[in-house]
Amino acid sequence: MLIHTATYTEAKELIKRLELKRADSRLFKIYQNEAFILIISGIGKIDAAAATAYALTRYPHIEKAVNFGSCAAKREFQLGQLLNAKKIVDMDDHKVYRSSICDGLPNITIGTYSEPATKSKFDAADMEASAFAKVCIRFGVEFRSFKIVSDWFEPNSVSSKLVQSLILDNIDEISNILISQK
């Protein structure tokens, strides 16, 4: 199964928990074991699409993929809360991508923006999910997008240290969800 993250900060604890080892790749940082391939794209839709397409081309046996990362969300969600994006809306072309619900998690609609969002009409906002979804659909790969709440539409309040702390505090739930998706 492919796991996509935008940043090393989002990937670091997963790499440790899933015991992933660095793979040889010049274009993107890739970590893997027998069950998982994790790719770090960089922030934004273009980088997410490029990395996802690269991974799905390089590893054609992949049948499932998960986008994992931080997001801004409405105040009804707690910082560090894990969310499942069942509906992803690209805020540039307004295309909608749908995924499965996930029992035990809030199933939300997320808007994917080209810049950090300070507001949204949806439950949450990120900068990669729609591009990831579009590429997975094109390759015929089942996809999910799990997000951890890093802020309430206050992008200046987010730091790598905060994101890493939120992920570390919830690594058991995150890794269990990912393992259940295999």
C-alpha cells in the first residue's frame, strides 16, 4: 500500500512506527517495507500529483493508497483529531472526488486549496488531497485521505514542531488505521 505525505514532519513517526527503510530514489524521498511504500512529495497539488504518479508508475503492483497529512479544520474538531476525507473538493477546478467512509472517525468534506486557507465552507482544508485523489483514480487505485487537525484556519499558528507533536500523540490511532487499510 502506498502512503503519501507532503512533508517529512508528517512522515517521521510513521517511518519509525512502521519500520520503513529508505529506498533508492533521486526524485522523491521513499521509505518502504514489505507492506508499505511511503513517499514524501513536498507541499501543494503539483508536487502531490507528481509524487503519486511517480510512485504508482515505479510500483505498479499498488492497489491501495492513502494520503496522510495535516489540515485546517472547523473548531468543532479538536487539534490532533484524526479525520477521514470522504469527499474532496478541488477549490481551483471545483472537481469532487469521493472515497469510502471510515467507521470510528469523523467522515468529512475537505477543500484542497493552492494556498494555506484562512477559511473554508467545508469541514477542513488542505493543499494535496484532490491532486492525490485525481492521480489515484487515473491509475485505477483505491484511495483514502486521512488528515490530522493542526489548526482552525490559522496557518500562521502551525509549526513543524506542533504537527510532529500532534502526530506523535496520536501515532497509535494513525498507525492502526493505516494497517487496517492494507
